[in-house]
Amino acid sequence: MLSAALTRQLLQRSARNYATAAAAAVAAPAAATSAAASLFQGTHIKASVNADGVAIVRLDSPKVNSLSQELSAEFESVLSALEKDNRVSSAVLISTKKDAFIVGADIGMLSAAKDADDLANISSNGQNMLNRIAKSNKPIVAAIHGSCLGGGLEVAMACHYRIATVHPKTALALPEVMLGLLPGAGGTQRLPKLVGLPDALDMMLTGKNVRADKAKKLGLIDAVVQSMGPGIADPIDNTLKNLEREAVIAAKALAAGKLKVDRSVPLLSVKGITKYLTEEVEYGRNFVLQKARETVLKKTQGNYPAPLAIIDVVRAGLAGGFTNGLQAEAKAFGKLGMTDESKALIGLYFGQTALKKNRYGAPERPTQNVAVLGAGLMGAGIAQVSIEKNYNVILKDMKPEGLARGQAQIYKNLDGKVKRKSLTSFERDQLVARVSPQLTYQNFGEVDMVIEAVFEDLALKQRIIKDVEAVLPPHAIFASNTSALPIGEIAKASSRPDKVIGMHYFSPVDKMPLLEIITTDKTSKETAAAAVQVGLKQGKTVIVVKDGPGFYTTRILAPMLAEAITTLTEGIDFFHLDKVMQKYGFPVGSVTLADEVGIDVGYHVSHDLGAAFKHRMGPGAERAALVLKEMVDKNFLGRKSGKGCYIWSERKGKGKVINEDAVAIFRKYQTGPFTVPDEEVAFRLTGRMTNEAVYCLQEGILSSPVDGDIGAVFGLGFPPNKGGPFRWIDSYGAKNFVNRLEQLATKYGDHFAPAPLLIEHAKNGTKFHKN
């Protein structure tokens, strides 16, 4: 607990007027940091000692602060210097970056490990380094601004005191579970001691971000510093100066014994009783851990070993002590790092990182003003993600009621963020004001890009492109949001086809991370560069594919849904098929996915792609078209109409029930009793999707397996634990995969015949990914 005097001192500083604090920070950066003497000068870390004996250790890697071998080696040297230098009485650990403290471990270093023992040693070395911090007789304060993730949070937890900025960029998390790993530098043991078992499990099993104010309530940090508000010349710089000043005060007070840190919890309090029952009482501890295990298995279907390992390692520490817990943590870290699941998830991480770069380079004329045609679900979503990234947006629709619905959708979604406290009401209103709703083409002469999001009708889209080009400036780009219609066909109506491109968003736009950009042979490099830049700025993971029926994502979805309908006409019921596919690793089942995408969209896709790839779609495509046509005729359009395969309720907790009228339609086409094993059903659907992905690579629709994996996982929900179609083939073995498809082809038909490129990999024993 802070002493009363120091508490008042810190509160008074935090409550100062923003302008006064900023002026003080600029005029006098803090007496405590003046007259600094050099302590260490490295590539990643620079340290100095001020006149009061507080060492300022600045993390300053050339690119990002990650726990690489190089940074760790320098940090060990700094710790030695702190221990030996008599001038030092305490230290502050702070980053020079404006958006990050430490973003975690160097994933490349982990991927380069040869075996489980190698990874376990990396974990043990990290534990030893952080134990040095924790055991130091000179107090070390972590001053946190920006991302404090994974190993970065483990470093902070080992420090004796933690202070963080209340700022949108400041987030604390242990996201290792998302890479199929667990915190490997003591995090599984330190976090429960700081925040209690239930909250520690919640953080580690979800990897979710915790903001500074919430972290303080949890006990994860000890104090907060308010960020500088609007109107300050450089709020971030002044926020960092304010953070450093307060951290230095705390470090000096800790060394002098004026600041006593007491994290004990009174037993006779809600938190104290909870802590006692869930950690000290064996029955209570086991109950919490067992419930956590049951929840994990329900949500992951047992497809991810990391969450279960986290629970086991936490149990080991609580039951056997801190040292025992660290040993279990290092061993589990090594074992997890060698699993197919972790390699798949790390592969996705590297893929996403690679796709953050614009492969076409920066556009010569960046987009500033965007117009969205169509204020429906997709159009309103595209407008929303655009205004959230400071684009000015014209939202045009043909009818006033359409505009009203679109505006209401945008407001509702942004207001939800206000309720979740990720936006203020003032910020919400500022964003909404960026939308200009209109029924005409007024002001389109100032637009840099038009994103058309009208109904999937080729003639309609061609008519619109003619109309809008008449009022657009010469440089403006026309992008069509379509899931299947060839962009080249749409561009035939254009007088400037080099400015036409496809931008396929996924619903709901504000939540789905993928954007599939489609180029034709006539699309210019500048047009592609501008479209990719807009997508990246909107916060999307962007893949670029060549034009063709269904492009990539819709094309590989079509055979999967055709096979799903085949199994439904074989007699499997809706709920069971959904459960089978979720067990296989899909976030939602195929029937639910069809309802979410839209039965009408599915009908058009099955009809168009069935005609384009009839030899590969199989008999399921014909049945799919017939079944879906009947459902569309009855207005069973899926979730958007309230009825599809399921009857959907918007009432909380009511969920969905089977639409018996839809079942009756499927029964009309039923071929016999269902006798297929669950695993075979799952492989049939997933295998056909994967085989079609190989065809897309073979035909040049995809430029790389990385794009194929990212597109399938983030656009269609392909099981992340398999890493995408191409990573899955590499793990399964191309030869084994070909054999399995050939067996299914013998049993069900030639639509299971493996792609020639897949056969080539099987014969040569090669993989799609090099690592």
C-alpha cells in the first residue's frame, strides 16, 4: 500500500490540469532525471543514472521491442550493472516507443528452435532472467505505455512496482495461447499471485487485452498515469514524460522505504475470501481448475492443447510451489512449441505479418474521400470501418428508408463500443459526422474511390458503373464488393477498366478481418496499390487474387457447401452436421455458415460456379441448386430473414431452432439413410475445400500458399489449428492426402479427384511451405 503522504502526492500530480502538466514536462523534464550519468549503451537498451540514484533503463530496439536473444543478452548485462554499481539505488524500466513497452518474445527465435528441449531451455533462461529482477535488492519499476504483451508483461510482473498510462494504446495481455503456447518466463506462476486464480485463467486462456484502469482494479499494476488530452502539442511525448517522472518518484520512494508495496488481501473481504477458497483450499482450487477445463473443452472441442496445458501448469504451481510450477511451465512450453497446432498458428501469425505490407508499394495518390453505393448490411459496414479510420464517406442509396437503416446500423455498432468503453460518446458522434448520407451523386466529383455494395446482379452493377463514372474525377477508382461475379465482366461496362477492381468484404464487415482484393488483367498497379492501402488502413488482413468465377474464397467455399448439402440429403440432420464440423475445428458448422452467408447468396454461387466448374462440383452442386432455389422461393434466406435452415431469434439466449419446413425440402431430395462416420463427413467437406484451394494456386488465382491459408482461415473459418489448406496438407502429408482423396473418389465420384499440383507434391515429397 502507498503511504498516505505519497498517495496524496501522486493523486495531486494526476489531477493537474493537462496544459499545466504538459508545460511543466516541457520546461522541466523532471529534476530527478537531470544530471544523468551513462550506465550502459547498447543497440537495444540504453541506461543512465540520475543524481538521485535512479537508473533509467530505456528499451529502444531498432524496430520493435521484442525479447530477442540480442535484447535479452543486453538486459542481462544491464542487470549486472545495476547490481554492481553503487550509484544505483533503484531503477525504472521504460520504452522509448510511442506505442509499445515490449510486444512479447521474438517469434522467429522460437520458430528456429530444433526440438522441445531447445524450447524448454529458452523458457528456463527467460525464467532465470526474470527471477533476477524479482530478487534484486534494488527496486525496479516497470513504466508501461503501449502494448505490454506476452514476455513483456512477464517482465513487468517480475518488477517490484508497475505503473501504466491510461491510454487507448496501453494494453496488457498474455496472448501466447493464440500461438498454441503458454507464457514461458514465469507468467503462469506470477499472474495468479497478482490477480487471483479466476482472473489469471481468464487472461491466459483467452489472451485478451486488459486496459490500464482495469489492470489496476485486478491488482496487475500498482498505479496509473493519465494520458495527455487533446489540445496538447504532442500528447504522446508528454504522456511519456509524465509517466517517466511518476515512475522515477516511485522508484526513489521504494528505495528510501517511503513507498511500501503490500499486495496482501484482507481475508475478511470478498476478494480475500475468493482468493482463500480458490487457491488455499484444495477442493475450491480443483473446482475452479476443473470448471476451466470443461469450458475449454466445450469451446475448443479438444483441438487445442495449449489451454489445457496452461491449466495443468497453473495447478502444478499452486499445489507444488513456485519452483515446481516454473519447471512444469518450461517443460510444457517446449512440448507445445513442437505441436502441429502451434506450428499452424505461428504460420498464420507470420502470414498476417507479411500481408501487412502493401505488395504494390504506396499509391501515388492516397485515397481520402470514399463513396459507398448501397446502404444495406454490407454497405453500412464498409462505411463504418472507413469512418473509423478517418475516411470521409458518402453513403448513397436509392431510397430514404435504406439510408436510414444504414445510418442506424452504423450508430448502433458504434454505440455498442461506447457501452463497452472502447469509445467515448464524443468520439462516436465525431465518427458518425463523417458520413454524408445522400440519394444522388452530389459531390462525387471529389471522391477518390467508390465502393459499390449493391445486390449480386451483373446487369445492375454494369449499369451503376456507367452512371457513376459520368460524375467521378478521372483518377477515381471503382471497386465492386461482390462475392462471385467476375470483375472483368463488370469492367466491360467501364470506360476506364484500369480503374476497376474487386474488393470482397465479409459479413459482418466490422468484425470479419479479411478483405479479398481481385485484380483483372487490365487493373493498373496504381489502382491495386490504392485498394490495398485502403484495406490495410481499414484494419483488414488483405489478400490479392486474380479474377475468375468465385475468385478464391467463394470458389473454395462452393464445393464444401455442395458436399454439405449432399450429406444433408443423405440423411444427416442440421445440428449433427454443425457439431461434426465444429469438432473438426470450424468456428461454426456448415449449416449455420450457410444461414450466415445467406441462402440466396449460396444459391447464386452454387448456380454460377456449378456451371463454371461442373466437372468438379459433383452431383451435390445440382442438388444444392435445386434445394436452395426452393428455399429462396419460400424466403428462407438465412439469418437476415429470420429463417433459413434454422429459425433465428434475436432474443438473447434463445439462439436458433431447426426450421422443419426447410427439413422437408431436403427430404424431397434424400438419397437414403445416413451411415457415414463423422470423421469421413468432416474430411469430405474440408478435403474438397482444400483440393479446390490447390487448383486456385495451380491456376494462378492465388499468388502464394500464404495467401491461400490466410484467406481460408480469416475469411471462411477454416480450422486455425490446421493453419489453412496448404499448411494442413503439409502436416497431413501430400501423399497421404492424395491417397485419401482417391479413396473418396472411388466411393463417391470424380469430384474428389486430387488436383494435378497436389499429385505432383505427393510424388516429389515436397511441401507447399518451406518452414
